[in-house]
Amino acid sequence: MAFASTFLGWLMARRVLRPLGDMTATVRRITADQLDRRLAASGPADELKELADTFDGLLDRLEAAFTAQRRFVANASHELRTPLTLQQAMIEVALADPEIDVASLRAVLERLLAAGQQQERLIAALLTLARGQQGAHRRELFDLAAITEQAVGQRGDRGLRVESELRPAPGSGDRDLVERLVGNLLDNAVRHNVRGGWITVATGVTAGYPTLCVSNSGPVIPPGQVGTLLKPFQRLEGGRRATGEGAGLGLSIVAAIVEAHHGTLEARALAEGGLEVTVVLGVAAGGGRFDGRQ
């Protein structure tokens, strides 16, 4: 009976542990270049299948993250290569002209300086995006209404009708990132507006958490394309192409900063044209976090 029990136990253990062996072999074959492999466990809904499904979900998220990273690196390389190519072309043309005068040379240098400033703004935007994706490590108290009032005053009207309703909105977090968030939203509202258009800015408190809403007039945005504006280097079809400030990083930086502060972001296309962006920063002045359900 002892030998029979041992033999039967060995058979049962081998049968039960065989799926683990198959899962281990599959995991060993998964690399960074082969994230499309899945365990795809079948059989009864037991603990092993639950483990396999959880691991497949993890692989889905890793594959999406790797794909987004590769796309971001490719887009960033392209955005940085374009002004460099332009600068090299301007220098070569200037050197190839034996009769170039001081005025023409000065014009070339001014264009080179402008291109360098655009690259500087693009690199600063990339660094801010990376910093926002790493999370907010600094915690200090701030009033979102005061930050917004200062940002509105710095930008002036710029030929647009600006209406503000700034109610106190205390919160805590990385003040520098929050200032960049507000500045990007206002710059986006100004840049993608129309002549004689309008901008409305409002701050307040949602369930105890600081809230900012920026609306602006502008061209009509298809509702299906609003989500793409929150991704890096994404522009609407037909939009002007530029580098630096117009590189398609403004709203993606806003989204990263909101995520770093455990908040929520909602972008909505207006029927008459333009965009409305509502941000709830998920860290209140007392340190509580917003869970999106309050």
C-alpha cells in the first residue's frame, strides 16, 4: 500500500505539475522582441489557469508599453533630425555661395538661431514629459487658482477674449509640474484658436480636489480624434507641422503630469469648434488621493 500510494501520488503530481512545466518553457522563450507569445492556458478555471491569464495580461501591458516606447523614440528621433537637417542645409548653401554678403550671412545665422531655439524647446518638452511619467516626487502646497491667474496674466489676451472664473483650489504636489500643466493648456488654447476667438478658464474643487477647466474656440475637431491628441507627437490631419512648441507634445505632457498626481483628464470636442479640457488633480491639500469615483 505504501509503494502503491507513492506511485499514485507521483503520477498525480506529475499530471498536475505538467502545465507548470509547459508554462515555464513558454516563459523562457519570451524575450523583448517576442512579446507576442502567450501562455493561452486551457482547461478548468482553477488556480493555474488564473495564474496563466494574469501573466498573459501582464504580457499585454508590457507589449503595449514597449510598442509605445519604440514609437516615441522613432517620433522623437524624427522631430530632432528635421531641424538638424535644415540647419545643415542652410550652412552648406551659405558656404557654397562665394558672393554671400554680410546681410545674407546674418539672415542665415538668425534662421540657425531660431532653429536652435526650437530644438531647445523640444528637448525641454521631452524632459518634462519624462519627468511627468516618472511621477511627482516633490510635495508642496499650492493654490491652483493662483497658479492659473499668474499664467493667464503672463500670456495676455493675444487678440482673444479671455474669461476667467478662478475659485480657490488648494492642492499638493510638484508645483513646477502643475505650473507647466496650466501653461501647456493655455498655450494649446491660444495656438489652436481662431481670429477673434475666445478662451474660458475656471478653477474650483471637485469632491475636495483641485480642478481646472480650459475651453477655447477653434476649428472643429472630430470626436474620434480627441483621444489621439493626448499621445506624444500626434496632430490632427491638416494641422501645421512644426517643431518645439508645435511638436504635438503639449497635451501629452499634461496627461503625464495628471497621471503623476493621480488625477483624471477629460478632453471633449465642442460642437461649434474648439476643445474643452477638464483636469482633476488627485492629491488634495490634506494629502488624500482622488479615486475617480467620488
